[in-house]
Amino acid sequence: MTDSPRFNLQSPRDHGGGLDGAIERFGGTRADWIDLSTGINPTPYRIGSFPAEDWTALPDKAAKQRLLDAARAHWSVPDGAAILPAPGASVLIAMVPSLRPAGRVQITRPTYNEHQAAFASHGWEVCDTAPAEARVLVHPNNPDGRLWGAEDTTAPLTVIDESFGDVTPDHSLIELTTQPGRIILKSFGKFWGLAGLRLGFAIATPDIIAQMEARLGPWAVSGPALRIGARALEDTDWTHATRTSLQHESDRLDDLLTRNGAKLAGGTTLFRLYQVDDAADWQDRLARHRIWSRIFPYSDTYLRLGLPPAHGWERLERALA
């Protein structure tokens, strides 16, 4: 095994998921596979039942306000900050670069590459160092789990992507959202395990949120998403129990992988990053057992795994044996 990862940061746009491509290459059906290539909680929040009007009527103001109140309480959003719900954090990521004239944006890589793609598509020059008119901090970072601090918010427009922040609530930079040019993004799908619901949030000063809301338009979030989001954000017992469970499961995954030759390189309790001798070989070996993992075009030694569902541990152990 090498002592440090080998990087090529000039990499194409890529993501976890892509199970269809894995099936094409290795066979089987979706039901045969365990997808560990994403950082989505494998034990999702139970969505419960819905009134018929959640499906048949346009979302009403009361449902949206309940969601906003639940989000403010859950994330301890300061009184001077406003909140915008949207159909997924990715919509907000794509929108942010349009808030300011194009200039230089500082993005420390490796990190989640949609930010770079979004800024580049709006004519911004992506750079690694200051000075810059904008900066992106993925906090905790994907894929290595790096945490940032208030001292790192150095640009007039600073985007703090806390999509995985619900597993590290004590490190949230939410208090910065009353400052000009500070935007925090939140993803609902990862911690609550409901990525298909498509729900995300932007939190910033009221003027920034007004700009973003005007671009988003009315009825952006569906009635079912408003109801599920509010229920989940209000359910503090589930939140506390889930954080404890995720810590236990991620420790279990670390133990299993390190016993089989991998070296822990970082991550969060929703996904773990390992350094291995040949990431593509490890991915192929797991795929032959119908387990899909994440490797990266900029590193041939990084392997990222999400947490297996309860029924997946035994298969993962067999694949690594």
C-alpha cells in the first residue's frame, strides 16, 4: 500500500450511485445489489401516511411555515437569518453562482464536485487559493470529512455546504448566517435517508434568501416533502437515536475494513473513506458480490463506502474475506 493518496485533481464530473452502469458491467438486477457508493442513511425515517390533499392540491402556506419553524428549531437558526426550502440541495448549489457577477471562486479540493461545475457553468474561474470573490467550504467535507471554521470564511460570498452536517451538529457554522454573504446549505436526504424526496435548504440573510426564492419560484417543494420534512425535523428522539446508531455502525465498518487491509483516511458517520493499494481492484472485487462502492477519478487509492443495511453486513464480510 502507498503511504499517501495519489491525486489528479483535473477530474471529470462524477458521483456516487450509477447502479445501472454497475449492473450493465457485472450483471444482476437492482434487487440483487447493495449500493454503498453514496452516503445515504440505510435506515430511513419512516414517512407515515398522508392526507389526500398533500398529493392533489398545491402546497399551502401553513405547511411551508410548519417546515420553516421545524428547520429553525432543529438547526438553531439565528433570528436574523432566513430559510429557503428547495427541491434538493443540488438545485441550490446550481443557483448560488448566479447571485454575484462572475469572478474567482476558491474551492479546496478534493471535494464534492458539483460546486465547481456550478460556478464554472456561470463563468467563474475556479482556483485553489485566495484572493477570490467567492469561496466554497463543504463542511464536513466529502469525501474526507474535513471540518472548517469561521476563520476559513474569507471571501465576500462564502458557501458552507453542510449536507452531511447533521452527524456533526456541534461543529455547525449556523451562527454565521446573519453575516452578509454567508450561505449555509442543508440536505435532508442524507441523514434522514430519503434522497428520493428531494428536499434541501438554504440559510442566509433575508436579502440573499429573497434573491434565491425569486429564482426558485412558487410551489417549489411538494406537499408530501413539506409534511415529511416537518415531521422528521421535529422528531428529536429519532435524531438522537440515529446519531448514536450511525456512530456504532461506522465504527463497525472501520473495524471490518482495516482488518482486511484498508487504512482509514477520513469520512463521517454516514460514509467512510479508506486508502487501499488499488481502488479499482477493490471496487471490482466487491462488485463481483453485487456490492457497489465509490472510487474517484482523481485518486487510484481512495475507496469510499457508505454504511450497509442490516442485511448487507454478512455479504460485505464475505466479499472482503
